Amino acid sequence: MKRIILLLVNIILVTQCFSQLYVKLKPSYNKSLGGQVLTNNTSLEYTPALTQITERVENVRASLGQGLMGNLSFGYSFTSQFSMELGVSYLKGKSSQGNYTIKYPNSEDKSTYTYTGNLFSIDPTFVFSSKEKDIFRTYVSLGFPINFISFDEYYVGEDQNSYKNAEILRKYTGSIKVGVSTKLGITTKLNESFEIFGEIGFTYINFSPNESETTLYNIGGNDSLSTFSTSELKSLYKENIIKDYNYDYANSQWVENYSTNTPRIRQKFDIPVSYLSFSLGVKINLVKHENKNDKFK
């Protein structure tokens, strides 16, 4: 108990020597990590005599976290070298695309899948600055972003039932995900109120959707969404699935018997959202208190 009281007293004394409120504004360019497979490009090629098929598969390494992100942070410096920040960020992600192509001797059929992520984050962060007494100062930070993620899957290609051209949009949503972020930066002081900074960071997030819904389904240029049942338009994703399959014999074939009025249950999957970020920004110092021996010159 005595140790806790002493620690609180020390924090109060240190804060009385130096404290500062500030705001940071920064745009970031997020680049996907090369090791993460988001989708793939697949092609099937038939020989002229149709006696052989050549299949080629190429991984598309990308992330839903890529693109331009905006960030606003509010910070409080307890000492000249330790601060805490609370930031909010929004990303309308850069699209990534995979495709499936069938090549015939005189023609080809190509289907494309386009993935676009949306990311809103609330980011509590600890910031540790260096001791250099100069206009330049380096810092590192450790954050635990609380992420609200969704992504869209946009398909253009052949409809499997009608063999006509189809346009399909599915939206995936899930629960809140907590990630880990770390950044390394350098800041320079312009005057008592303004500093500019640049930083490079890494944020790790994986996302598992809880549900999906088809919101667009055009076949041959006609809106066909109303012709599908709930089970065809909506899906729920579970970590562990135990399913009993029941079949009816109709029209000389076995057909799975299931409720069409409820969403289909499907296996959960992970999709990459991690990214490297490159940022330039401005720091606005609002209220500051310091003693003469603890100045950032």
C-alpha cells in the first residue's frame, strides 16, 4: 500500500514539473504487407484439341488496411519524455482484385473479385520521447487500436445458374477487433505552438467476419435480388460448425433440404488487415507547464 501511495505522489510531483495538452493531425499512406495472401488469380487454359487443361494459380498478396488514412489525436504529456494519446482514424481502403479465367481456343471467360476494406479505429497510445536537447527529437510509440472493420466483395462474371453476366455485391461485418501498433518518428519544433513530425509504423490486425449480406445481384442487367431467399442472401460465420445434412429426392436427384428463411451457417475465416504506415503531420501544443530545467529547445 505504501509503495502505491509513493508512486502516486511521484506521478503528481513529476506532472507538476511538466505537463502539456496537444493535438496531432496526420494523413498516412498505408501499404500492405507482402507476406499476406488476400486472394489469387487462377486461369484454366484448354488446348485446341481439348485434350489437356493447364491451370495456373498466382497469389495476390495484399491487405484490407492499405490506402490513405486520416488521423486526429489528442495527447497529454506527463513529462517531457512520456505522453499518452487517444486518436481516431478512418480508412476507406484501396481495392485489391483477384480473378478466375477460363481460356478456350478462340475465346475466354473472366470473372473478377474486388475487395475493399473500411476501417474506423480508436487508438490509445503510449509515447516515449528521447532526451536530446535540440530542435529534433525522436520517439517511439506503442498502441492498442480498437477497430471497427467491414469489407465489400464485388463480383463481375458469369452467373453459375443462368450462364449470363452477373454483378454481385456482398458486405461483410464483424465484431470489434483489438490490434497492436508501434511507430518510430522524428519531430522538429517550429515555435512554441507548432511542431512537424514524420513517422513510420506497423499495425497488426486480422479480421474474421461474423456475417455477410448480398446487397446487389444483377443478372443480364436486371435486378434479381428479390428472387433469392434469405439463406441465399445472408450468411452467419461460426468458429465451430456441426451440421446435419438432410436430402429429399426430387426430379430424379437428391436435393439438400434446409430452411430458406434463415441465414446459412458457414465456417469462419480470417482476412488480413495489417499494414505499414508512412505519415507526415503537425502537432499543435495547447496548454503547457514546465520548469526551467526541463525545456525542449
